[in-house]
Amino acid sequence: MNEFDKYPEYYKRLQYVEDTIIKLLAELFDDSGQRNDTDEYLDRADPREMDLYHLSLDHLNDLEVEQMQRYISRLARKISSRYSLRYKRAKRGNIDLRRTIQHSFSSSGGVPMKLQHKKRIISRPEIILLCDVSESVANFSQFMLQLVYTIQNRFNFVRSFLFVDLIDEVTSYFQSNDVEQAIANALDNGKYSSGVFSDYGRVFDVFIHKYLSGISRRSTIIVLGDARNNHFPTYGKSFEKIAEHVKKIFWLNPQPKDEWYSKDNIMDVYEPNCDQVFECRNLKQLEKAMEEVA
């Protein structure tokens, strides 16, 4: 009698394990075409070039999502560092030749030992972020909220707003130390929607009456959205009034540019009042746009 005859139950268990391993290996190396187009696309795509407007987040694995989040975080740090450098240079100011000479006569007998600088008015960036979180930009907005969170926590003067068919300030929710909790709090508690369809015209009209008087004229507004208005009234004059009130407006649109100005997209109504508009359907385009904005 061999060992397997002595312990038949153990043999069955080992046989089950062996069969399971063989099955898993067969599935792993199977080249029968069972993998779909999305799987193959993700295998060969650079995460920075993935079309976030059309790609479902369900098709991204945890590593790809983490890569994108880390990339956005680095991008926000890069932007804030650039502003910090500008602020440092502005704070020092240009050399004041007249004051340098006057100071040299009083302190060193006419030898300019210490340079004097002109005093300058220091202008720190005041940023207003308006982020569409409607269904049509659901995938895009998940990553944009990460950017909103990171920017807000790296600048002193940032106000953040979410909108669908209403708009609500969520600045306080993004003051959490944990990005996932901050985004969850903003989405759960913000009063930015009375339905599921975006209504840009109504949003900008509400923004004027509720918030514009408290927005500095030195502010830069950054709109993150696809401008799909679902055939509601456009309220074009409302957006024009916002543009006249602030220093600059930049618009980051995740919808492919060749789909703008068609169907329910009203980008043509708002674009004339923007300083610049950018197609931002992947992280590479987002980086280029944010460098222009900064």
C-alpha cells in the first residue's frame, strides 16, 4: 500500500489544488481572444494619454489609478513651486539705483556696498475653481477633484466650487488632510445639484447672484467642464458679466475638441469670454494646460 492509498482524503485535496493551478495557468496564458479591446488598450497605453472622458474608471486597475493620482499631485506641486518662485522674486523687487547711491554716501563714503531694491506690490494668485461633477464628466471629475484638492492645499487664496445644475462652495470640505475623505465630504455634502443634468446657464446665473460680489477682481477663474448644457437656456450674458469682473478665465474641457460646438455642447457661447480654452481629456493635455495657466 502506497502513501496515497493510506491517506485518500489528502490525495483528493492535493489533486484539487493541482487541477486549480493548471486551470489558472491555462487562463493566464490563454490566447483565444477572450480579452476585450479595453484590456488590450490599457496594456499598451501610457496612463498620461488615456482618454478620461470616454474611458470608464471600472476599466482601470488600482495601479493605474494610483499612477494618475501621483502624477496629478506632482503636477500641482510643480505649479505651486512656480508661483512661489515668482512671489519670491516679486517680493525682492528690482534694484533701485538712486536709493543705492544715497545709502552708500551715508554708510560707506560713496562706495555702493549694499544694493537697495525697489518696493513692489506683491500679488499672490487668487484662484477660483469651478468643477463640473455631472454624469457626462464623471470619470474626468474624479481626477480633477484630486487636482482641486491638491491646489487648494498648496495655495493661500483658493476657493473651490462644484456644480451640476446648481453651484455650491466646497472650500471647507477640501481642508481635510486625507484626499479621499475630502472629496467624499465635498460630494456628499455639497448642494450643487437638484437633478442629474448639467445646466451651465443656470449655474453661472446663480454664481453671479450668490458669490460674485465676494470674488476679488484680481482673481483667476478656472472652469473644469465639458460645456454640455442639455439644451437649457445658455444665459450667455451671465458668463460675460463674470468675465468682466475677474482678471482672467481659463476653461479646461475634457470633451474632444472635434465634439465641441455640436449637439448640446455650447462651448461657442462661453469661449469668446475666456482668456484661453484647452482640450484636457488626458493627463498629458492637462499638464500642458496647467503650465499655460500658471
